[in-house]
Amino acid sequence: MKPSYTPSRLAAGKTEILRQHGFTRWMSPDLLQASADFLKNLGLLAIYAECSPENLHRYLCWQPAKGWGCEIRSGRALYKFQEFDRVNIERGWPLLSLHINERDIYSAVWISPSHYGAARDFLAVYGIEPAARPLIS
């Protein structure tokens, strides 16, 4: 049975226009590591990641306060995404944002708990709701 992760919801309207101008350009997978390293050197965090049906990726970036920690994984199959999620559950990091494309490819961002609230508020400016994990019983 497929777990019921709730992806980030994107609001329509003026936040949609803001989002479209706030994202990086679409990138091929071979540029992702270089892009992530470049952003990190600038002190930027890819707070939301998307993967198109053509396997192109783009990010919405945020400049968090010092001391942040995150994990960004784009373009993953469900089983691989779940492996990353299990590790982040064990270290206590919430799933911040999640995009699932039409081909069931997962792109997610986990963030240190101390920065979750500020990151959630930043996403709200762009009309993006945080993701949710299935309830564990």
C-alpha cells in the first residue's frame, strides 16, 4: 500500500505569479549538485523543489538565519524518498516541502526543527503549504 504523504499545496492567484518569478530556471539533473553547492556557498537554501515530467528541476530559495540544517532531494522514486524520510524522522527533522510530479517522482526538503517555523512562514508568502507525513500508528 502506498503511504499517503501530503505534498505541499500551491495556492493560485497573486502568489502563483510571485512563485513563477521566484523560482530558479529549470535545470537538468546533471546541474543539480553544482547548483546546490553554489546556492549553499551564497547562504541560500532551496526551500521548495520541483521536478517536471521531462525530468527538469527548479528551486525556490530562501536565506535562513545562521545555524540552519537541511536536506534537499529532487527527482526520487518513492522507495528512495522513503529512505531519506526515515533517516530524517530518526534525526527529528520535519518534512518541510514535497512535490510529487505526474510520474510519481518525489522532490522534498527537510529542515532542522529550530528553523521549521520561519521556513513555513517564508513558504506561506509564496502560497506554498508545508508537506505532511502519514500518521504513524
